[in-house]
Amino acid sequence: MSSVTRSRRQVRLSRALGIALTPKAVKHFEKRPYPPGEHGRARRRTESDYAVRLREKQRLRAQYGLREKQMARAFEVAKKDAGLTGEALVEILEMRLDALVLRAGFARTILQARQAVVHRHILVDGKIVDRPSFQVKPGQTVQVKPKSQATVPFQVAAAGAHRDVLPAVPAYLDVQLEKLSFSLVRRPKRVEVPVTAEVQLVVEHYSR
């Protein structure tokens, strides 16, 4: 799939879900803040409870760029957590390596962050980790490997070029952007995580 086609799909998905999933989608979303398709401008009919819960789950899944199987697996882990399942789900998703690479400002989108991990540019405590789903633990240090730091995409990131489109760095990360390094200080709390989702509806969807 070409980058243009992928970008169009993300814009279309953004409009369908009612949230901007990428910086490029923000501009399109501002122009057309209604769902795609010929009936997009029409008022939504009263939706069933199932449809409302499904869309909320899809919104959360899309913000992390996950497949359904990955999302369902994370939910099963969250159910075993001592805290509220919905909040635990977001906190677990947020500790994925690709999500934290994005939050730290090393990439502009979740897809770029995932590619950085898969292409073996990212070290965790000095060792290459190429699994986007890797769960970073509090106290661990993540950095772009020295050889990769000299490449243009990471030089752009180190200069802070992505900060204009990303949320402020959350308190659970200690980021040294110029060194392309960060540490996870502690487990994120749901209220601090910059994703849009009614987590209780997501829980109800999976618990039906």
C-alpha cells in the first residue's frame, strides 16, 4: 500500500470515527467534520447500544493502530489487573513500545513509531527490541540506536519537529529529545494518557 493510499484511508477512518488519527487528518477533519460517504452530512439515526460501544472500541483501537486480535488480547490482560478494567486497558496499551516512541516525539504518527521499532532502530536498556507490542516497564530506558540517530528522520525528531502536532509530553515519561532517549518513570494513569475513548463502553463491548 502506498503512503498516499494509506494517508487517505487514515483520513477516511478519522472522519468515520469522529477523531483525527494523524496530523494530516486534522486539516481534512476541520474541513469535513462529518462521516464519509453520501450520507455523511445527514444526521445519524438513533444508534443501537451495540453500535455505540463498537465505535468506541474502534476509536481506541485506531488510535493505537491495532488489529482486533491485539486489542482483544490486551483486554484479557486488563481484566486480570487489580484496577478498573477500562483504565487498565488504556494504561497497558500506553506502555507498548510503539506508543511510547510516539509520545516521546521520536515519530509523528503511530505508524511511523511502529516502523521505527520493526526496522530495529530502537533500543530498550541498550538492547534492540523490534516488537511494537513490547511492554516497557517503569525504570527502563528507551533510545534510538546511535547509528540510526544520524539519519534524517531522527535528526528531524531530535530537533523537535513533531512537537507541534503531538500532545505535551506526559508526566510518566522523562524525555531527552536531543539525545533521542527517554525513560518510563512510572505506570501511566488513564487521565494522563492523551487518547480519546469512553473506556467503560469499550469494556461493555468486550463483556457482552
